[in-house]
Amino acid sequence: MGIPPARSFIVVTATTDIPLEERYRSEREACSDELGTELMRITGDIEDPIIKLKYLRGAIDRRDEGPIDLVPLAPVRRAWYRLRGIEALHRMLRTESGASDTIVERVRIARRAARRSIAGTIAAALFLIPALFAGLVVNVGEGDPPIQIAEKRSASAAIAASTEQPDEVSGGGGARRIEPIAESLPPEELGIVPTTIWLADKGPGWELYSNGLRIETSFAVAGKERSYVVHHRELGPQQELHSKPVGILFHTSESDLWPLEEGYGHELRRSSSSLIKYVQRQQAYNYLIDRFGRVYRIVEDETRANHAGRGIWARNQDVYLDLNNAFLGVSFETRWEGGRSLPITRAQLIAGRNLTHYLRQRFAIAPEMCVTHGLTSVNATRKLIGYHLDWARGFPFEAFGLPNQYAQPTPSVALFGFRYDDDFLKTLGEPWPGLLAADQLLVDEARERATTVDEVRRERQKRYQEWSQYAAEEASVAREPSSKTQDKRG
């Protein structure tokens, strides 16, 4: 799931003629190095990942560089960038209900200091310009090539990925569009599942397993006890209550991202640390995999995390409506944003695959029960699919040794008649194959019964209302005793 208040994967086959940096990610046209540096300095003391991300997005989206890039003197440009950035932060904090007066006042003082700094650098520059001009004349007179002032743009200065369409680059046959792709694994490594996985070693705050999986455990907390009912496709809700996870739900964190490059090591670590603390407070996932491939246990396996919201999934005759309780939540530190931003890295892919193999073996999870949040999430009130869309396309199922869930008829549509709207298509582009297959099942049933598709949908939506209400009541009753236990524990 995307973390509710806060806020990067589509084709998974590698293309060798695309430059390495474009295979790794597809980003907006990067901001200048100087703007990126000043924004990094400004956000250095912002601990809240939500406010930091909101500010960075706003600062980049405004495209304030404009005429600043044309200033020939670097000190003046940097001072100007800093002033613009601080002013933007000051405006944002004044509208944030959670921002304290002390923080707002600190930013106001910094803005005043930045204005004085610009005045000082401009004054100093006025003394330097004659000397620089004289040096230029001498160089040209001695036959050196003329100095060219050019805008320098570097991917390393990209602060956050964009939801804009990827840039086009020219190839052998003219312009073509680059799509972001997840890093691939060699064919011989795909789908190899160890026969057994066992705990090889452990220490304070970590566990090491025989397949190479290392789990950091120092952040793990206990959530609420699992309790859910399973529904039969034909018979409806079953009486038995279950407490064992039967599936894995893959998410993206939708959080602050810095370029995965050597010069951003401090920012990467700090961003990941803030994210881990946030999801721990929210008990948002059972596991989080950071961009270096480190696996963190956040909520203990035996207890539920708040990761799924309203969702629907099914296998054979079993239907699941309470995915928080029935599924383990595994999130990758990245963003989805319609599949046009950063995919998972190779390190994340390998760690995620090893974690999936371990969890499947431990809980006897069927491969068909490993699915993505975007394929299951629904708006229960409006009877629409795609309330959350992370991994609604682009998850590398094959590399995880899993069946392609995008090809399976979508249960929310096939079983309960849910629809999708224009906003869904605007974000996704086109429905995944299983969604079209589910629609066709409704059409075929309507034809066989000599009725309309709308009538079939209404019947199935009514079934969902009845089943989900029953599931909610049963889960509420089952959790009453455990909530008292939880209170005593706290």
C-alpha cells in the first residue's frame, strides 16, 4: 500500500540498446546540480518524511530555475536557489497545520539571512566581473577556444521522480519512448526455488537464512492478532476463524526517494531511516525492503499489519475479503506513480525473491496467493477497483518464480461486479489482461441467462455487501478478547 499520508516499473524485460542509466530509471528532466545541492541543504533538518517529500515535489514542480540558470556566476546562482527554496518552504509550512511556530520562525530567520547573502554575493560579483572580462579577452587573444556558457543538467541532481511521460530518445529507427523497467535476472536464475530454507545464524537484531536472506529484526513490533473468515465462491462465508497468513501482498512505499548514487549516501540512509520509523509507528507492513536490498521486519509475522485496506482476492473456491489479516504485507522502498518512475533495484529484487521463498515455505503459501496491492485494492463504497494502484502493472512475477497475476481474471470484477472509471484508465493507460477477462466472464453469464450485464453486476455487488458485512462482524467479535490482551501488553 502507499503510506496513507505520505507519498517509484513496468516492463521487466531488459533492452540492451538503452543506456544503463535509462534502464535503471526513467525520470523527469533533472534539475541543475546547484539547485539539487541547495534543496538537499534545506531539507537536511526536516525529520518528517511527509513534509520533506511534499516540499521537494513542490520545489521541483515549480521549475523555479528559469532565469537563474542564465546567471554566469555560480555563487550568485547558489544563493538565489537557496533563497527561492527557503521561501517555498516558508510558504508551505505556514499552510501546514502540524508545523510548529518555532519551526516557522526558524525558517523565517533563514529566509532573511538568505536575502542578505544574495545582496553580499551580488556586491562581491560586481567587483569580480571586470577581472573576469579581462581574463576572457586575454584568453581569446591567445587563441584559446571561446568560453561557452551552457546549462549543465545531470541525472544525479534529480531529487524526485516525476509522473510525467518518459523522455524520448532517438534510436536506429527514429524517436522511441523509453519505459522504466525493473532490472532483470539471468534466465538460469529465474524461478529457482530452494527445496528447504532454514535459519543458519542469528544475533541481536538480525536473522540469516540458508538462501542468503538476512532479516533485520531490531524494529519489529507486535500488531493485532490475526482473525478472518474465508468465503466459498458458491456457499458464501464459512464459520471457521483463521489466524494463519495465506498470502503475500506486494506494495510500494510511495515515500521520499533520492538518486541511488554514491554522492547521495547520507540522504539515502537518512530517508530510509525516517521511512522505517514511520511505518513502524503505523504498523504499515510486515516487511520493508530498502533500496540497498536490506529486509526489515516491521510487524511480526503472526500478527496483522495495516497494509491492505479494502481488498479482494481468490484462489480456487476460496475468497478473501480481509487482506490485512489474511495476507502478509511486503513493501519495497520505491514509488509507483502509474509505472512511470523508479522500478525496484536488482538488490531489492533478489532480496524480495528470497523473502518470498522463505515466507511461502514457512506458511505453505500457494504461488497464486502472492499478488500485488494494485490488483486487489477496491473502493467498496463506489464499487470501483484500483483505489490503490501500486504495482497495478510491472511487478516482476517471473523473476520471483510466481505466475503472472496480471493474466488471472480479477476477482473483484468476476465475482462481485466491480467497475473501473476514467481516472483509473488515465493513470494506468489500459486495463491489465485479467481485468478484460473478468469483464468477459460477466458478458458471457449475461448472455447465458438472457439478461443484461448491468443486472449481473448488481447481483454480484449485492453479494459483496452481504459477505463483507458478515466478515467485518465476525472479525470484530473475534478481536474483542485480543484487544484487552493488547491493552494489558501496552
